[in-house]
Amino acid sequence: MAGKWPYKRVEEIALKVAMGPFGSSIKVETFTDTGIPIISGQHLRDAELTDSEFNFITEEHADSLKNANVQRGDVIFTHAGNIGQVAFIPNHSKYQRYVISQRQFYLRCDTSIILPEFVVYYFKSPEGQHKLLANANQVGVPSIARPSSYLKTIEVPVPSIEEQQVVVRNIKALDVKIRANRRINQTLEAMAQAVFKSWFVDFDPVKARIAAIEQGQDPLRAAMRAISGKTDLELDQMPREHHDQLAATAALFPDTMQESELGAIPKGWQVKRVGDLIELAYGKALKSTDRQEGAVPVYGSGGITGCHNEALVPHGAIIVGRKGTVGSLYWEDDPFYPIDTTFYVKPKAVPMTYCFYAMQTLGLNKMNTDAAVPGLNRENVYRLELVKPSTPVLNAFDGLVAQIRKTMQANETTGQSLAELRDTLLPKLLSGELSVDNTSAEAATA
């Protein structure tokens, strides 16, 4: 056996292993607004169940699916579709009771022998994933054959409860740091979106200047308040350099509006077709069997699908889902390889930052064609219209949002390093390269 820990079959450490319901047992027409939440793959992306949006069924319906009811402490696996997913329901979960879908099965641990968190971290490790997927069929819809009976035969490491607690505590500490980084980036992304909406959709700085003139007040000061969200007192307390920079930005916005085909827009700004602002370039086919080992991310319409050793696009760009997840948008800072289910954006005299947030307002995900294989027709996108601000305002927006995205990229890099440390910690313990006594020191260096 690998490492120094004893191994036991799952059936020796389980109180129960059971499958989800038959496909016909839960249908869309049985969904309700409240009741017992149904777990799906989107809730199993992290080690802990993600309490995001749920579909529900009635308590009576859930009672009739007794074997598919899960509770806090249960470990949930996916056996069809996105196989290899595994997560447990923590003690602080939003609901006490859930129902799993037909593509899932679960393990209820004997917690006097093994901790659910330890089981999850093991099955997320390379060794655990290899064992879990050894009985998988990748033809058509990926699936694990005889999932519940097969799971019972898998051998897992079973150190003492005390050792498990140390391992879980340290891996969880890294997970907490990773999630904190992710939340910070979500906040920063929301900030960038809010700036775009305020400047280029609601025209807040322009309207603030107009209102101030009408009321006999200082229009520059009004625009500064609109841009920064600060009061006059807070503006007075700003460092002079920041105050002057904000004033310079506020001065770039006009103080009148003009009519256009899209309604009233700031004077001097233009309405342009998307095709005048960007080019949607086609990605290139790259079979998974043709990919070489490397660190260049490969993008499909659903996001990163793997890596390759050479880039099709030698710089950062925006990726747009063309087929599959139509209209999806991804920002990539580094060289990458977009496959043929995607477009990538080539800006025409507008910053990449403006393109990214402007494209979020176009509703691209609703622009499926009626072809045999639904997809995004770029000529249809090109005909859409956007407000193009003046070049100085565009440059000011780019400078502000570029700094936000630079911070996001640094957080992403830190998160990747933390994830690599987390994902190698258990393998090092299993191989004997690292002892439980050293795990705290290893995690502390993160």
C-alpha cells in the first residue's frame, strides 16, 4: 500500500451507499418554489456542497424517494456526465435535508472510523480520482459502471481520527484561503461592472453635471461625487494626488446630452455597430488526442478544457462561446488556444476592458441561431449597436479597470499556487514524502 496508513474498503467504513432516483422520478414539472432542494453538479464544484440556486420538490415527493435523501455529513459523487465530482454536505449547510439527482450517488460515513471531509479530499487527490474513474466509460455520456457497488470495493486510506483531523484542518485552511481569494475577485469584478454601467449605460457623471448646472452648483464636483460615490467632506479629505486625478477624470464627461438612434446619449459620443468596434475571430479545431503537454490553456465555449504546449493567440484576449455554451464570455490575460467552438475578440481602436464589459450587455447567450447545430452567428452580433464614448473617457475607464483586473490576476495566481499546494498535500502524505506532523508547516508557508 502507498504510504504508511492502513487501507480499508469503502464498505468497511460506510453506514450506507445509495444511488439517486430513477430519471423519471424527478421531472421539471414536479419542481416547486420551496420544499426540499435538489443537488446537481453545479453544487459539487468544491469540497463542500455549494449552497447556490436550487430546484425544489415537495416534502411528500422527497419522502417517496427515501433512498435519495441526503443529510449533513453525506459525501455526494457524480456517476454520469461530469464524473469525478465529489463533495460533502457540511454541518453549516443552508438546509438539513436534500435530494440527489439521478446522476449522483452518495456515501454515509461511519464517523467513528473516517471523517467525510477526509474522504472527499482523498477522492479529489490523483490517487482517489484514478480509483474512482477506473470503472468509467468515456464513450457517449461519460459514466461510472455500477457506481454504488463499485464504490464499496474501492480501498481508501484510514489513518487515525486524530491524523485525519490534522490533514483535514490543514487542507481546509488552504481551501478557505482559496475561497477568500475567489470572493475578493468576485467583488472586484462586480466593481468593474458597476463602473461600466454607471459611466456607459446610466451616464451618471454626465447626468450629475447637468443636474448641478440646473441647480446652480459646481458640475465638476457633482461628477466627482457620481464617479467616486464620496461625499463632499470625503472628497476634501482625499490625498491631493487622488483628488486631482478624480477631478481630471470628471472633467472628461460632457454636461449635455444629444439624441441618437439609441435615445439620449452624452454629447460627442457616438452610436456604433459592434462590427465597427471588434472582430470576432474563429478559434481552431484541436482534438484532445492532438494536444501536447504544456501550460497554455485551451478554451472551449464552456471555459478551459485542458492545456497545450503552444498558443494560437500569443497574447491576452476575450473568448466568446460560439457553439455549445453560446455567448459565454471569458477574459484571459496570457497566451491561449481557443478551439473551434469559440470566437476570440480583436478590438478595433477600443480597449479590451471596454469590449469585455460592453459585450456583457448584448445578451449574446440569447442569440442562438435556428440552424441544425445552434450557435452564435457573428454577423448577427456585428449588427448590434453600442454607445462609443469619447477616446479620453475610454482611456480613463481602461486605466481604472486595468488596475482592478491586474489585482484580480494577482489574486488568481495566488489562488492557483494555493490550489497546487492543497492538491499535492495529501499525495505527499500517501507517498510518505510528508508526515502529518509536517502538514501544518507546509500549509503555513502558503
